[in-house]
Amino acid sequence: MKWYILFLSAFLTLYSCTSNTPEEISDPEEEFAWEIDRFADVRILRYQVPGFDRLTLDQKKLVYYLTQAGLAGRDIMYDMNYRHNLEIRKVLEAIILNYEGDKSVDAWQDFMTYAKRVWFASGIHHHYSMQKFKPGFKVAYFDSLCDAAGVSISDDAKKAIFDPSYDNKKVNLDPSRDLLLASAVNFYAPDVSAQEASDFYTQKSQHDGPEPVSHGLNSRLVKDTNGELIEEVYSLNGKYGDAIAQIISWLEKAVSVAENQPQAEALRLLIEYYKTGDLVTWDAYNVAWVKATEGDIDYINGFVEVYNDPLGFKGSYENIVEITDFEASARMQVLSENAQWFEDNSPIMEEHKKPNVIGVSYKVVNVAGESGDASPSTPIGVNLPNANWIRSKHGSKSVSLGNIINAYDKASGPGLTQEFAHDQEEIDRAKKYGEIADKLSTALHEVIGHASGQIEPGVGSPSETLKNYRSTLEEARADIIALYYILDPKIVELGLLPSIDAGKAEYDSFISNGLLKQLRRLSPGEDIEESHMRNRQLIAAWAYEKGKDDEVIVQVERDGKIYYDIRDYQKLRLIFGELLREIQRIKSQGDYDACRELVETYAVKVDPAVHQQVLDRTRVLDIPPYGGFVNPKLVPDKDQNDNITDIRITYPDSFIKQMLEYSEHYSFL
Ligand code: ZN
């Protein structure tokens, strides 16, 4: 699983942490341009890689090879998102490279915006709302561009661009439709229905033992000529084989400079898996990867997260290369070591507490390169592997992407906090503690939140019992555990926050986000669908209602604008504790009805007037709701025998250039 910056508690923080001040970076920090492009609802940022120059040459090579392996698979994600994406991207790029007509006209700007959106989303559907992009230019103009650039496009791909009713949603979770037939995502052939696919995989999992493979993770499900379902497996000699061959060759180089045996062993298993497509090998790799914790360099590579599949079987291709941030990780270690204390002191029912919480390994890392599902839109944290039996038997790795979070913070002005904060005290607190509180709440969410609690004997897994509400409930559970503990004196005692006031900063931003700020991500008339957004409104709205009589949180109206003022932080904490207990009970007992009631009552509906007000108030701030990144470029220096003598890191300043460069060098499908 992974987590994203969904809504920035935007404030400028003066960064004093020396471990993150990269003195070796050539641009002095004050001149470093964090934001380099804006289009549609997106801004493109850059991140720095502190610590890279302190690595040994072999470590730099390892980072380089792993990022190259990642980029080699970039095309796969386009194809997974939608079957016409690669063709469309290639046509758009050919036009950009070859068209020599008038580029000052609006239509050309609209065309470029469309192309950038396609790069950003690795396809023609919005990365977040899943809606297909509407081109701002006419078919005739597009035809004239194709003619002038000397490229042609298939009728189907053209229809995909221009016909708004055709494959209009990448992932459609509308329960009244067939989840697969209504979704454009390419993990299944267009004629495979949700029923057929789930029957297929139910059949496959019938004989599962206690350590089941992740059925369907690395394949596309199609029908053969007799109408029988078969899997096209992603492997060296199977689907995506040409890209996978490139990935393998870079991974083999990576093995040669691995930092230690366990790391090399894991990489070998990953190569083996790419060669065979064998899911048993994938699990063996994950076990080896979880155990390889000694190095300074780590990575995520493979077909991993299943969010893009409406049925949750198919993994999206992704790659993230990471360098440990040791100082920050040491702070998080403290949380892991105290996991049992948090479990024992939780307000949940005794029978729902784990007698032995398995320590979740949690690190803060700095990203050196990303690809596939993780780029340009990136998570800010990741917890893997996903297979439950591996997690409980061997543990998992949880990382927070420190330099990404830092870049977001640096690129954000104080506008949003100022607009939605009830008073100056809140603004001051956000300035002083917002960043550190935010980081700690993310750590609490992952390390303590997801690890906590147990299911009652005889109750099925949440995907069986809570069905479509399970992610909302699970994210709510992890968030509320973080909220409950961030105001605990224990946190200050452990040295994780300088003062209990820092926890209050998190309460301020959570409530105003859950009830107001995040609404700007929705178009007028939309319900909340995304699980994290649902969970945030659920918690904030529930707490507001429960504390209404005691004026725990008070709604204030000033100059026609709504604000929320928390009047009693300790009482709010108890309310969070109460909700935590109930949410854990729902999960532990698999209480679907209570779960649906909770989510549908608090998490889904939006007051249209409040929503419009939020849109009006944020529009003037002019901050795009989504952010993504160009990657730094790693440039090897070579001697006359072609041996790498050093690797330099540079920070590209053009999104267009990087996307074109990637397509030029890493187009293998
Ligand atoms: Zn989570």
C-alpha cells in the first residue's frame, strides 16, 4: 500500500534539519526552483537528492542501474492504463517533434496541455479522478497536425481521444455497472466481465494453502479463440517481454554492485521472476527483499499495487529507488520499538488488541528516481509487500519519501493554511509545528496504525466482510490511531515532538482539511469516492457531530466564510478514541452494516453550498490541486575503456524535455 499527499497543509517552513540540507548540491537552496511547470490541475515540481554525493562509487552505480531498470519499464504502465495509450502518446510526441506550423495559436497551447496531461497520467485518463481527459482542440485541428507532422493514427485511438462516451473512465467503481466492462483499464481484455474474472480467480484460489500466491498479479486476462479465459503473463518470453528484457539487463548490472549478499540474493530472485513470471518466485523475492535491510540503497520494482484494478488482482508496474535518510529513520525507529506500548494503551476493546505487534520496519528515505505507477505523480510513502501472509510471517518495509515531502513543503506557500485557519494562533502553530507534526502523523499512521488490532476468530478478512468499504475503513483506522496518539504525552516523552502543541497543529489541519479544504478536489455535484478523502471527512464530520453539544469543535462564520475552531483538544482526543474503538470493532467483527452506515452517513455526501465556497476560496490562491515530479538525471562519467568513474546528479528544468527524452531512450513496447 502507499499513501499520497492528498491535500497539502500548505505553509512555508524554515527547514533547520541539517541532515536534509544538501550542501553538495550545486544550486544554492534559495535559488533552487522547486516548481518548474503548471498545466490544467497540475504543477510539476523537482526534488533534490541529499546524500547522493556521499555514496561510494559502487553505491552510485547501484542507484544508477536501478533507476535505469525502472525507466526501461516505463511503457508498461501506459499500456496497463489503457490499450490505446502507447499509440496515442507516440502520435502526440511525433507531432511535438515534427510540427513546424504556428505554435502561438491557442489551439496549439491546448494541444500541448493535452499532451502534458497524458504524460502526467501515463495515459488519457486522469490519474486521480479516473475520468478521460477532454481535449481542448478540435478533431480537424488534430488532423491538420497529424498531416503536417506526417503521422497517422488508428480510428480506435482517435475515437478514444475525441469520443467522450468511449472508455470514459479508467476505473469505474459504480456498483450498478459491471466493474470491468465499465472500466477502460487494460488488465483485462475489453470483453471480459467482472463476474467471469472473479470466477476465474475464485477457481484458482480454491486450493490455496496458508501461503497463497497473488493470483493474477502479473498477467492480463483475455479470452482465447474458444472463448476460454487465459492469462497473458508478463515475463521475458511473455507479455511486455521486450521491456522486461531491458529491465533484467539493468538488474543484472545492479547485482554486480549490490551492497551485500541478502540484497544481491533478492535482486537475483527478482530477475528470476521477470524471466519466468512465476508468482511463487515473486513471493520468494518479496521475502528476501523484506529481509534485505542492511544496505543504504533500497528500491521497489515490479507489478505491485492493485489500486488500478477494479477487482484488486492486477499489479501496476512501478519503480522507486531510495537512499536511506539515517537521522530521520532513527526517530521512526523509536515508534517501532514502542509499538506494543501503543497497542496496550489503545482505547480499542481488549479482545481486539494484538498480544504481540510485529514491528513494522519504517524508514525515511530520499528518492533518487521513480518510474511507472510512481511517476510523475508519486506517493509520499510506501508499505510493502502486499501479501498478507508475508507481512505477518516476515514483516514488511515501510518507507516515507522524505525528499518528496520536503519538496512539496518547499513549493507550497502559506496561503491555504491562512485562508482556512480560524485564528492567528492556528497559523502560528502551523508555521512552527506543521511540518514535523505532519511527518509524525504519517509515521504513526503506517507504523502503529496499520499494524494495530486483530480480527476476531472465525471472522473473515476485511475484503470478504467489509467489501467495497474496506479501504475507507482501513485508512480511517490508521488515520485515527495517528490522531489519537499525536496528542499523547508519550510522544513528547519519546522525544518525537517538541511539545504537545505540535499535536494540536495536526488536529487543526486535519479538521479543516476533512471538513473544508479537501473539497476543492471535487467538481461541483460530485460525491466523495476516493478512500482517503472519504476517511478524512468521515473522521472530521463524525467528531464534529459528537462534540457539538460540548462545543468541542465550533463552526464559525465570518464574512460569509466558514471556519472550524477546536475549543477543547483533549475532549476531541477522547472523541477520536471513541471512534477508533468503533472502527476497530467493525473491522474485528466484520460488521458490514455498521461499516456501510458509517461511511454512507459521514464520508460520501457533500453540502453543495459549502463545496462551492471552498472552490471559490481556493481558486483565488491559485494552487493546483495535484503535484508531480520530474526526476533528477543521473549522468555517468566514463573513462576511455567505458568504465564508469563517477556519476553526477543534475536537476532537469523542463517537464516536456524529460518526457521526450524518456520516450526517446526507453520506448521498448
Ligand atoms: Zn494507510
